[in-house]
Amino acid sequence: MPGATVVIVGNLGQEPEVKDAGGTPVVSLSIAANRRAKFDGEWQDVTDWYRVSWFGTRAEGMARHLAKGS
């Protein structure tokens, strides 16, 4: 869907992984987002993991400025 925006707030679980896809740079990230959820009447911390990829010049900038834990 063009123009769609998704906001994921969390920390990088590993260093950005940079690859070349036929001349186009691609960076892949693993983002850990923490939340609290109630299970069987008890509150617990839950970590959700998201795998995100960027392509093109934006990917190059992401790889330069992001690091594990940021």
C-alpha cells in the first residue's frame, strides 16, 4: 500500500546486515519491542521481534547510523 506508515519502537537485536541485491543495497534489521501483557491474571514482560528491510540509498544511511542495542 503506497504511503503506508508503520512505527516500531524498540532496540536492534543485532548489527544491521547489509547486502547487495543486483546493484541495489539492502539492509536487514531485527527489532525487539517490549510490552506488558496479562496472562492468567499475572502481568508479564513480553518481547516481540520484527524483521525489517530497507532498499536503496536509505538502506546505506541506516547501516551507517544504526548499531546493536540502539
